[in-house]
Amino acid sequence: MKNLNVSIETEISGSRIILEAFLQEGVKTIFGYPGGAIIPIYDALYDYKDKLEHILVRHEQGAVHAAQGLARVTGEVGVVLATSGPGATNLVTGLADALLDNTPVVCITGQVFGHLLGTDAFQEIDVMNVTSPVTKWNYQVTDADELSEVLAKAFYIARSGRPGPVLIDVTKNAQLQKVLYREYTPCDSLRSYRPDPVPNRENIEKAAVLINHAEKPFIIAGQGIILGKAEKEFIKFAEKSGIPVAWTVLGMSAIPTNHPQAVGMVGMHGNYGPNILTNECDVLIAVGMRFDDRVTGRLDQYAKQARIIHLDIDKAEINKNVKVEVPVLGNCKETLPLLTQLIAPRQHSDWHQKFKDCHEIENLKLISHELYPTEGEITMGEVIRNLNEMTRGEAVIVSDVGQHQMATCRYSDFKHTRSSITSGGLGTMGFCLPAAIGAAYGTERTVVAVMGDGGAQMNIQELGTLMQYQPDIKILILNNCYLGMVRQWQELFHEERYSSVDIQSPDFVQVAKGYHIPGRKVVQREELEAGLSEMLHHQGAFLLEVMTGKEHNVFPMIPQGKSVSEIVLTHNKV
């Protein structure tokens, strides 16, 4: 039990109970925005300035994304405060993003007085029904006596099992109400809630037999490895098995990108070899991933030849999209060591060579031109390649959503886990800037926010947060003067009928200057290295805008409705 601001068995307000719960749960940083219905909590926060740092964002969506950034880089629960009505509804996109990407966040929203509920009072909204589809759990508190128990449940549910966002709505009377404060007891179990399934030893033995007899086994690493804090266990399993390892977008950095068994990313814009060889492997081991449609392509042609082993903590994911032969339920931190004990050491040299051959094809036809162009417009790939050379895989890279995101995920180098932060399941433009701000509060490593010109404008107001609190993040805008990914689809699938994708942008450097953030614009290739160097070596926040090719496309690409075997390498029309 940590030191308390109050003595046990004394009367304190519901607002102070909330802040005491934060302290007991190890919270150090809160992201939020005050308003009428949550003023009592902010009033109590005035006395907690030395123990709880509050970051005033410029929009509540930014608060959730910032909390996500902190949670993703640390593995701890991010915390958000918002008021009722529009304050609560502004959280919805962030909550949905956190739910789909399994990010532990606890949001506290203020609510009108209990006796006004249901009267359409000023800034009243039925936040329970609004947020129920986008939270792991939500609950409304109308009596301060409930607060300690409810908050303990909230943190436990948010961080346990398959993590996710929780929202607690607290009426104003419950915030003001004084009740007898008793010792805060963190929650470690709930009746009927079993977040960590007990591993089935028989299924683990079956999985080991399949792996030991496989000639062309293939591992896909998902975010469940990172969420389960099982990176060491996963690498031991992979190295003993000798199996090629690919990753999903959210599984990136679970294993170093330069690991000898690493073969790249799967999915719509993943690497050539991991995609086409998915339909050639004889055993597919999926670890903490959910067979998302962007990974599988056409389901009726996905890995039909393979015997599939699926390690996951959530029973609902088993056989949801892809039928598996051996399900291994449980936290992979627990199941992987059990499986590693039973597998035989292997090398699979001939099978690895197939991945190397595919990489040579991809490198010859695409990668070398993307990373080392000799003429023409700057490519996104070469920007990321230069960034890699300067950060040496040590940086945390937060990306937004679009073409730049896929280039960043394809070409970034990572040595450490929790180094790649992006919006996966929801694909939220505007995620990057606030998430990078949040990440900066959870790590001492360099944080680079990579975004496009479209996403940069969606939460650009958070430059005000950056100005006020001065976290040391580097903003890299890859500007192609288009909503690039939509334009690419219009080019390839809609006869180049470019509709509402030619986006005009402000002078980003001048906008940053207005927020007292220095910046620089790069137009010519000869300026790129110096611009990146200036950004990375500047003490404090810095914005670098790089003008990239307007009609460059992101390849490889699995066209919608096609199988992973039909991945396209070239810039020809799909």
C-alpha cells in the first residue's frame, strides 16, 4: 500500500476517492479536459499537483489517444478525465480505437447531478448506451460509497486478459458527496470473469507434435505477445523451433526486425515472401493475432493447405475467421514456455531460403527503388530508411494512418519491443500526434511522430498541448498533397476518378511556429539528410515537413477480394 494523502476512516469527497485510487494504481500522468460536470474532480486535483501530473489536451479525442500512447509504450493503464455531454461523446473515437487495438485505458467522465438524470439537463447524455459498444466495461456511479470498489474493478478489467478501455461515469453529486474513506483494495479477481484461461496441456502436446513434424512451418507474431509481455518467451520459442517469423502491423517490434529468423510483415501491404508463402507452409502458428481481413485477404483461399495452431487469450477469436486445427488458449507468456519445452530444436534452412529468394525478388523489383531512388521525387521509403540510419532502431515511432503508415511499418527498424505505435483495427487518422505526446510521458527514448498531410490536420490542435508541456517529440510530416491511400485505390480500382482527395494544407512550418515549435521544410533530396539530422538533434519538439511524390503508390499490395498469393509487386494497374 502506497502512502495516502488521507487517513483511513476519515470522511472525504468522492472526487478525492477517485484521485486516491489513481495513486494506489500507480498512475502518474492524467490526460484530460475540464468542464462543468467534472469540476469537483479538478478542484480536488488542485491539492494533488505534486503527485499527479495532469496534461491539458486541446480535445477529448486527443486525451484518449495520448493515454493510448502512454499505455502502448509502457504496458500500463492510461487515464483520462472528461466532462459530460460533448466531453464524453468526444471520447468515442478514441475508445473505439483502444477497444480494437486492445489498449488499457480508464476514462472518468463527469455527469449531471443524479436527480437530473433522464431530464435532458444541460450537457446530459446517456453516456452508458453511447459508449457500451466501444468499451470493455462501463459503469455509472451515483453514490460515492461505490467509488473505491468500482475503480478497482475498472483498472483490473482494463489491464487484465485481453486489455481494453473502461469508462466510469460519475454524477456530480457523487463527486461532491463525503463518505467514510476505507483502505483501497486493488482488484485481482471477479466472479464470472476469467481473463486468463487455464492452458489445455493436451492441446499444447498436439501443437508440439505438429511443429516437430512440420517441413515448412511458419510463425505469425501478433500484438498478443506484446500485450502479454511475452517477448522473451516468444523469442526462445522461435529460436528453438528455427521457424521463419513474420508479424502483423500491431505485432511489429515483438521481435527485433533484424533477427535472423525475421522475414517481414504479413498483410495487405506486407512483404512478398511472408504473404505468398502463407499459402505454401504446412503448419501455421499464429501467436496472439486475430486473422484480420487485412492479413488474410480472401478467406476461402487463405492457408488451406496448412494445419493451423492458434495461440490466443480470447476464446472468441478461435475459429472466428479461420478454422484452426489446434487451439491453445491462454496468455502466451504462460503457453509459449510449455510449448517450447516440447518442441525439438530445428533449423529449416531450405525453407528459410525460400523466404530469402522471395525477398530478393521484392528487393529487385521494389524495395531498392523505394529506399535508394536515384532520381525523381522523394519517396516515403527513403525518408524512413534515412530515419533508421540515424536512430539505429532505438526510437519509438508513432505513425498515423495512410500510405506513410504502411511505408513506416514496412521499412522501420526496431531493436526493442513497444517501439511501433499505430492505429491498427480502427485506422484512425489523427491518432499520431496525441499518441506521440502520450508516449513521451512513458519513455525516455526518442519519440518520432510520422504522419501524412491529411492526418496531421485532424488533431493539429494538439500542437497547443505540445507547446504548453514541451515533451520532446519529433514530428515528421510526409506531405504528398493528397489523401494518398484513398487516391491510390481510386487510381487502381476506380479508373483514376480522383474524387475529393486533392487536399490543400497550410504551411505546416508556419503553423508550428505559431505554437513556438521550430520547423523546417524539405523539398529536394539533397536537403533530406540535413533536415532529419536537425530534427533529431534539436533539443525539444521539432516539426519537419518532407514533400514526397504526389502519385507514388504503396506496394506490395493484396487487392481487395484477392488471396495472399495474388499479392502485386509492381506499380502496374491492379
